[in-house]
Amino acid sequence: MPTATLSLFRFQGLMARLWVIGQMGAARLTLRQEPHLMFWKLCGSGTGEGFTPKPNWGVWAILAVWPNEAAARQGVAQGPVWRHWRARATESSTVYLSPLSARGVWSGVNPFVPEPRPADLDGPLAVLTRASVKPAMALRFWRRVPDISAVIGADPDVLFKIGIGEVPLLHQVTFSIWPDMTSMSRFARGDGPHGRAIRAVRDEGWFIDELYARFRVLGVEGQWNGAPLLRSRALPDRPSRAADHPAPHPTQAA
């Protein structure tokens, strides 16, 4: 089954940050040649944990989709863009994800093919939301975000969260990891800032398009903020998928 990866990189110093800004154009040429890559996006982030309109010039991300987990691990380990970014970054981490459900579109397609018959989820759940904000609604959208960010930060259940985006202010992605479906649903659908924002989105039509996806967390590599992004005890034991073999797939450029 297709596997998604979210790779985060932290860059310090003026030269490293100028270099990665240049990669927003240069890396696209290399990614288009990656034989196993099905879908990819290069993203920046906001300050703090990413949930602000002010850019964070030190944190950048690569979201990718691969034919299977073996191809994903090989691509992240050996792909030239990932290798070059790790060499320049002060720290990096990658989350490997198996889609459980996905609705909506991203650049006109839904890149996350869900598991055909998902087994019972026995570990953490990752959630990704992506939206293109209507320019006329951008101010209203960003007025809501600080309240949502504060609630996420105060939630004792959330294991990790970050906000990234393709285009500042208008193309936004949120990514979070929760210990189970119950805790995630309680946050998303409750009567707090997030639940009220979701109702406003539906009632007032804030977005041009949007995508909402849930994932099984297959594994995490690297460190973030000086520690493992997700403690190993939060991940379930599962059979190795080393028998999977990467299969060439036509590249779908971002």
C-alpha cells in the first residue's frame, strides 16, 4: 500500500536558511526525477509550532507519497534531496504514515490511497488537514488560528503538532499525532475553538478546496527539539515490511 512521509528539517544560520529557500525552486527539478515518488510538496512553516502567519525561516518540510513502505524508507534514506537537506540541517525527523481515510483534494487530486480494510488501530493516529484559504477570508481565518493553537498546545493528549504551508497565509497544512481515535475526535468535534472554526468553515465557505486525512503511524526516525519526535513506546510492535520492494511509479510533480 502507498506510504506517506512527512520529513521535517531545522536550519540554523543565515547561509543555511538562504540555501533552503533556494531549494524551494531547485529541489523541484530533482524531485521530478525521483523514480518512486508518487506525490510531493515542499513546505515552510510558521513561528512557534507553525500555527501563525509569521514565517519561521528555520523549519521546512517535505511531504511525499511512495508506492509502499520499503520505497518510502529507501527514498528518505537515499534520495538526493533528503540527503542534501539532512547534511545542511541541524536536526531532522521523518514520520512514516499509512493512510486510513482521506477526503478532498490537493492540487486537484487526492494523493492518499487508504488501506482497503484497515485493521484495528493499535497505536497513535496522525491527522493532516490541508486547505486553500479564499483571499477574502484570510483575515477571518487567521483570527481563529491563535485560539485553536492554544487549545492544541494545552491538550494533554496530543503527542506532536506542527503547522506548515505551501504559500504563506493562503495554503495551510496542519499535522498532529494523537494516542488514539477517541482523543483526536474529542478535540476535533468538541465545542472548543476548533469545533467552532469547523462549523464556520462550512457555514461561511472559507476555503477554495480542502483535504482531510487520517493515518496509522508506521514509524518515526530522527530527532526534533533535541529528542525523538515520538517516543518508541507510543508505537505498536508490528511485523516488518522488509519484503516489500520499491516499484517504479510515474512521478507526479507538485
